Amino acid sequence: MKNAFLSVALPALCFSVLLPTAATAQGATRVVDDDGRASGVSCEAASPAPASIQAAINLSGSGDTILVCPGLYAEQLKIVAKSLTIRGVTSGVLNQVLIRPAGVVANSTNAFSGAPIAAVIAVEDSSHVTLRNLTVDGVDNGLTDCNPTLVGVFFRNASGEVQATAVREVRLVPELGTCQSGYGIFVQSALGGASKLTISSSTVHGYQKVGILGNETGTELQVLDSTVTGDGATTTIAQNGIQIGFGATGTIAGNLVVNHVYTCPTFPCETATNVLVFESDKVRVRGNTTAKAVTSIYLVRSDGSVVRNNTVSDSDVFDGIAVLGNRNHVHLNRVSNSAEFALSIEGEDNLVENNVINEAPCGIYSNGTGNSLVHNSTFNTELTTCAPFTLTFRTLSLNTRSRSSSSFGLDAAGLVPRAPAPAR
């Protein structure tokens, strides 16, 4: 890319040493340009520079920084056992670093199942990798089968940050639209390893199965101030926006998560969610705005978690917030226009307080012992609260979609299970 001087307020750029490498106290800094020409101060310089991000990764050691000029980088990237920063920079009016490989191959494996994964960016066994100001695009992946699983950014037994990054079009061809593939950002731990990833100020859309996913014991996922957008109503696959599951922990806070509506041809079918916490305890879901989902926020077999100060609207089939577990705290949420229950609570010793509910057939459904419902405000609902097997009269009007007290919920006539569809 040839344009103008780098416009980045970074001390690492305040030198005039030519490439390939400039040493700093923190490590080496390299500048990459897709035309193979750049310097430490300009993306339009004539000095030789790596044209490939992977080439710069191979040259780098832990602690190094790779600054990437705007342009198209048609390559998969893999980082193993290195702590690096890869940062897109601005040059003149240009600022997009587009990583869009022309065809992908398996370059990692699922730490739980061993299944092959083809990631646009794969990070393994690294203590801290930062990705910033990058566009990760899987549109030209070229895969012709469900395997390997397509992933945009994959952290496996690795930690770090993903900042101000866009991940998009991580999906297979339409004929493979039912494959459980297409994860935007995936972080996972196994075999005693650990992963701690913070995702902030990023956007994820155009994925097939799940936008952002953190799985397995040893994983801690923080998703902050980001936007995750599903396909909306679809008969193809039950999507999830953000998932923490299978023993992982973390925080989902300040995000906009919308458009996860699986419309299966006939019931029963799986539940698509904006936020799913599955078999994980002490997860914090707070300050998010969610809209348009089968169930917007769904905690399944989760204990000691907090669902606080979320704005939830337009749950098209089931509930605004559903919690299946014990000792959870659901408070200060604003829930409007739920097709079934605004809040659905199943389990023991859950505290549900100071929520504001507007428009639902039932404001709060509660089933279990020791649940406390206090200081909630309910408007424009058929019932303020309801208990198991009290909603039989609604079965026909909701096409047998109301639920009662079984493990994932059955309607009052005992017809419709509503299991979530977690990704793994």
C-alpha cells in the first residue's frame, strides 16, 4: 500500500530506522505492507519491508510489535508460543487492514474434541497476544465440507486481547448452512491449559453458528463494549451471539447483541439466544442491550451468576431472560415485549429484584424452592407472576410454546422442549 505517512500516536513509530527491524526497550518493532515497501515512519516509503504478516510473525520473538499498513493480506496467520502485538495502523485516509485468505486449511484443533479447525488467525500456547485494528474476513474460505470447523480468530490455551477488531463472514457456502461451523471469535482451554481473553470495542457479524465463544474449564472470557449481530429469523441454524460454557468463566458487559431467531419448520426445536451461559458458574452478564432472539439471555445449569442492568426487548418466541440454576441474582433489568415470560426462573435460592417488565403474557415465571421475587415492577402483562401448570389456557394461542417445570422446560401440555444449542 502506498499512500502517506503513518498516523498513529505510538512511541514505537517515532524513529527513522529502516526495516526490517527496529529495536526498542520492549522488543523489536516491524512494519508490514502488502506491497513490500515501508519504513518505520511511512507506509509509502521505498525501503524493503515484509509483505506478509505471517513472515513478520516468523521473524518476531516474544515482546515484539508488528505494525501493519492498510491493505489486503490474503493469508492465514498462526502464532505459537510467542507474546506479540499485531496492530493495524492508519496511513493518510486509509485505515483498513483486511486479512482475507483465499482459501483456508486446517491449522489447529479443537482442544475438547480434537476436531480440525481452520482459523483465519490461530493463537496457541501464548501468554499474551494483542490483536488491534484488524478486519478478519472469511468470505473466501473455500471450504466444501463441514470439517474443518471455520473460525475467524481462535485462541487455544492462549491469552491476550482483541481490540477494535472486525470479524465478519465466517460462514460456509449456503449448501452447508446447517453445519455446526462458523465461529467468529473462539477461546478455549484444555489439558490443564489456561486462556484469558478480553474482547473490547469490536464487531462480529456474518458468522454461521456463534459470534463469540468461550469454552472449557481454564478459560476466562471478557466481552466488553462490542457489537454482535446475527442473521435474524432463519430456518437454517440456531445461532448464539455470545456464549460462555462448559466450565468457562467471565464477564459479558456493555455489548449490543441482536438478531438470533431460529424459526424451525415444526416444533420442538432448539433455542437461539443473544447471550448463552451454559454449564458455567459465577458469570456476570451486565449492562448489555439485547433484542430479537428466541430467548434473549439464557443461563442453563449456571449457579452463582449475576444478570444485572440489561435492556432486553423483542424476544420473539420465548423469554426475555431465562435462568435455570441456583443462587443467581437477576436484578435491575429492563425487559419488554417478550412472547412468553419476561423472566423465567427455575432452580433454588435465586434472587430476582428491582426488574422492570413491560408487555408479556406473564411477567415472572418462578419454579423451585427459596426463590425470592421482590420489588419488581410489571406493566401490561396478562399475569404478574405465574407458576408451573397455570398457563394451559395459553397453549393454543402460543402454538403450544409455553413452558413449565421440566429440565429445559415443557409447555403446559407437555409437548415442547426448548433446549439451548450451545457450540462446542
